Amino acid sequence: MRFELAYRPPLPWDTMLAFLGQRAIQGVEVVAGHEYRRTVSVAHGGNVHRGWIAVRPAARRATLHVSLSPDLARVVPPVLARVKRLFDLACDPHAVAAQLGELAAAHPGLRVPGAFDGFEMAVRAILGQQVTVKAATTLSGRIARTFGDALATPWAELTHTFPVAGRVAALTVDDVASNGIIASRSRSILALAGASQTVRWCWRRRRRRADAGGRCAPKCPASASGRRSTSRCARWRGPMRFRIPTWA
């Protein structure tokens, strides 16, 4: 499956690839030539869909060519949304240049790379504390090989998916620490994975029905009480912000 995603030019593709390539998780990501490739694991509809993607710039248009494996047919919209976030395709480089002035003059179109998967990025942030980028990448690769799922791809470098939060949450501290990760960081990773399974997120419904406008989604306990969506949910002690968790 092939798609095109537009962006506002310019886009310093090689600069962005150099950044991502230095931080690529072995077995999960790879930069080859002018193309970015990675394995994908997306939870949707009670199932986890696994596959691979490849992204490269178009030759004559301000678009990125995105190839998806057939296994991702049921999750095309969320996968493309994550690609947009990873490469910061919503960026307006002219607005950035206007704010940064001379700081951006030497790098027109420079953007801030995002995260394809929020849980994966959060784990990498924990592993990257007080160690080099190379060391953190090595530890991330060990987690992928140990707890991720093996996946057949067209490229020998891509062999595993990064484990989803549910699988990591079922592990023990010793399981995580067996990959050379100190106990305190292992506990932090498990706490992160567990929190991602228990947090309840609410949405502002945009339908015109009077009983739905401005209230929480039906599955949220706050909906039954009739409280407004800006109140606090009975299962999550934080204000409703109407956002998807980045690992969703």
C-alpha cells in the first residue's frame, strides 16, 4: 500500500534522516540511503496489528511517499498520523523562520522530529538518562529483541517490533533488568507501562445530539454522573484535556 503525505517546503530530509539514523533501534528502525524504514505495532479494535513502513521523499513534489505492509490495512489512518508526527509535517517553516530569525537562516525548513510511538519514546527517554545516545539505543534494541515480536520484512535489518505497553506491564523488574538495565530504571519502565494500561481518557463528543455535547465519552464514569468533560474523572485524577495518549 502506497500513500503520499504533503508538507510545507522546504524539508531538510537528509538532516532529519541523520538525526533519526543515529538513534535508530536495532531491529526496529533503519535508515538506508534516502529512506527511513521501521517495524510497526499498533493496537486497534482489541487487536495488535504488526507490519512495516518505508518513507522517502518524492522527487518532484513536496510530499513523502509512504509504503505500508498489507498487514496494516486496518490501521492506515493511525499509522499515517504517526508518520506525520514523526517527521513534523504540520510544521510551517516560514513561521519558524520568522520567530528564530538568524538562528534558522543556515538551516531553512529545519523541524523537530517527533515520536512514532509515544510509549516507545518514553522508554527510550528513561534509558537515555546519564548515558550516551549509543548506549541508550543499544538498551532499546535489547528490549525489542527480548520482549518484542519477530516480524518478517523485506529487509534483513528489520527483525522485531518494539513491545507494546501491555506486554511490558506484565514483566517483572528482573525480566527488564536482565537486559543490562539498572533496577531503578527497570521499575520506572514498568510503572510507565502499567500507567498506560489504567489511565482513562475522555473525549469531547462533536455530535449534535444534546445528550452528547460537551460530555465525556460513554465509557468514562463521569458520563453517567452527567458532569461536564472539564471535571475530574472518577478513575483518573487529572483534568480532562481531550487528547489521545501518545502511545495510543
